[in-house]
Amino acid sequence: MKYISTRGQSPAQHFTDILLGGLAPDGGLYMPESYPHFSAADLAAMRGMNYRELAFAIISRFVDDIPAEDLKALIDKTYTAQTYHFVREGQNAEDITPLLTLEPGLHLLSLSNGPTLAFKDMAMQLLGNLFEYELARRNESINIVGATSGDTGSAAEYAMRGKKGIRVFMLSPDHGMTRFQQAQMYSLQDPNIFNIAVKGVFDDCQDMVKAVSNDASFKARYKIGAVNSINWARVLAQIVYYFKAYFAATENNTQKVSFSVPSGNFGNICAGHVARMMGLPIDKLIAATNENDVLDEFFRTGVYRPRDAAHTYHTSSPSMDISKASNFERFAFDLTGRDAEVTRAMWNRVDKGEAVDFNAYGLFEKVPGYGFASGASNHTLRMQTIRETYELYGVVIDTHTADGLNVGLRYREPGVPLVVLETALPAKFEDAIKEAIGQDPERPAELKDLEALPARVEKMGPNVDALKDFIAAEVGN
């Protein structure tokens, strides 16, 4: 299996090469040359697998340059009940991503049981182990530069802390995350972790990261890598839990399931798209946005219109405060029939902040064939959904999951199970939960005094040169 760029001007690479590289040299995102397909017999065999077995069955189809026994060992090391232990009462941590049934046919997929209480841990913990393995095999080191709007940063740092040959430089907006989210990152004292608070919004952070990655000489000199959702390995690891959820929500492989996914950067739902392309019987993939509704606008109109910083809203589901969904390029590439020339032309405009009308390319009419639907939520609906879910089911959900549930219910159909991806535990968003239900969410005992820990963070403006100077100085040290 080799990987190609969505923009078609970079050579095909093996998995371990793109694992460490992040963006392709031409600015595109890596995709597998083709999607492996699971037959009915394959799905029947997979139904009885545990999470580790399922992960190996899926990931090994995409990775042929790591020996099978080593890949299996890395997967087994990653997905343990000890790592994913923040389960709700009555759930089994051995399930890794247990299904929480609210009522018949309506489920939450618990993805937030890892060390940072967010779904990003599902992929990031594997990524940390893959990075350490491959760097040791090559006797190399890497400097990871990433951007976060809330959960990616802490998940990356907790996955990479103490790992040999790895430094992490994580950018986050100075305002826009919760106190809990900031404390998770800023309290880390590991010498290989560097937090940078940018005086701007998430898109400023993401633009800075892209600028560093697109500087070929700087990237080569300082061995820059990426762990955000532009890294294909992240998407690959997330495919697994769509299969796991499907088997948990159905009795046989003739049934279909719809998934509602809180969506900001399009990475999580992109994994569902790939799972569907691989043969998983998915009915609808529902992209649920907040007030930053660039994805909902696309699925309603065919126009992909990234917003600038002045038109990006700070909301009570801050991890989705994204108005330029960098992972959307992967779906666009598939939508064009994998025409890199067309994708490149469109994203040359996107990179300049311009809108792209997919209707003009005759592409929007093809979207229904991929099973997508969408909707947007807002603060009022978010609070109402949290309150009603607590009153009806005795379950407290976070703000992002509330967006997913609110939008998902608009598309619920009789006889088709609806699985809403729970993307974080409510403890990360205490102010919003207290507003919704009048009480603080339960917090794990070991995290009770997180905000009181000493902070270690560097502050800077949205200046790429300042970022490069900081990286160069720390690597030099």
C-alpha cells in the first residue's frame, strides 16, 4: 500500500514515510492509493473480534512496511483498559469504546475514556507508539508542530510526553479554550513538551503550523512532523471505532447504521467516510456543526466557504470553533474521482481564503451518493439538549456531543440505529454544564485540582517567524 497526495505533485510514499512527514511536499494531504474492501465474509468474521483484534484487522490492510508482529504489539500496547479507564458506571473498560444506549435505536459511542477525556486519545495514543517505534528503527528524532482548538493538543501531548526522540510544539488560541483544557496542556512539565499560546483564534494557529510545514528547508533542517488530523495515521486509527460501534449496535450485517459526528476539522467524520468506502453498511454520516457552520453550508449548498478570523465565533463547543476544515480536502479528492488537478485548483483558492463552488465543477450533485447529511446547532439548542438528555436518561453529555445529538435526531429514521459519537466527557466544560443543568459535572478524582497546578506556556502573536525562532532555539538547546 502506497500513499498519494490529494494535489498530485508529490511522489507516492510508504506508510512509515507519511507517518513522520505530515503534509505532502506539494501542500496536499496523503491518501491511500485505494481503499481496501471488506466482504460480507470479512464482516462476519470481524463481528466477534475485540477492539485490539479489530484494530489489527483494519490497520494491517493499510500498513505493509511494519512487520505484522510489531504492528500487532503496538496495537495491543495501545488499546488497554488501563489507558482507557474513564468509563461511565456500568461500562466495561475492556470494550475500549463501549456503547451507551439511551433508548432502543439511540446510542452514544463512548470515545472519551482515555487520559485527556476526549476522542482524540483514540488515535493519538497509537500515534505516539508508532512514532516512537519508527524513530527508534531509523535512529532519528522529530519535532512535532501542531495546532489545537481544545482537545487535539492535550491528547497529542499526553501521547508523546516522555517519548524518546520526540519534541512537541503545540499552538493554541490564548482565549477560546476552557480552563480545564488549558490546564491539561499547560500543567505538563515534561521537557519535551512546549505549549505556545497564540494571541488569535484557532485558524491563526493552524495557518502558522501550515506555514512551517510548507517551508521545505526549515522542515528538513528541524525535522518537522505533524500529529493533527492532516496526519493520515490519525484518520486510520479512527476508522476502527466505526466498525466497533456498528457491530455493537446491530445484530447482523444486513442492517445499516447512521452516525452523527460533531464536526470541526472534518477528521473524525472523514474516518467514517473511509469506513463506508471500505464496505461498512452505513446509512447516513451526519456532520453536526456549531455556529461555525462552514461544513453545514457546504452540504446544504455545495459552496465551501472558509471564514476568516473576524468571522469565527467563540462558542460553548470550542473544539469545533473552526472555519477552515483542513481535512475536508480528503473528501473533496474522492468526490472529484481522485482528480488531483481539480483538487489542486480548488485548494489553491481555499488556501487564499476564497470560496469554492462545487456546483461549478458538477460535483455537488454527487454528494448524496456518499451518504452525507448535515446541520448546525447553537448555544440555546446545545443547553436544551444537555438538559433534556439529563432529564430523560440521567446522562450528562458535553457541549460537542450535544451538538451531535441535536443534529442527529433531525435525521433519525425508524429501524435505523443512530449512533452519536461522544467526543468528550462533560468535566472538560464545567461552566456550560452548570448553565444547562444547574450543577457541576462529575470529575475524575485524579483530575480534581488540575487548574491549580503550575503552568508552563510561552505566549506570542500570530507571527510565523517568531514561531520558527522559538523552535530553532529550543531544538538548539
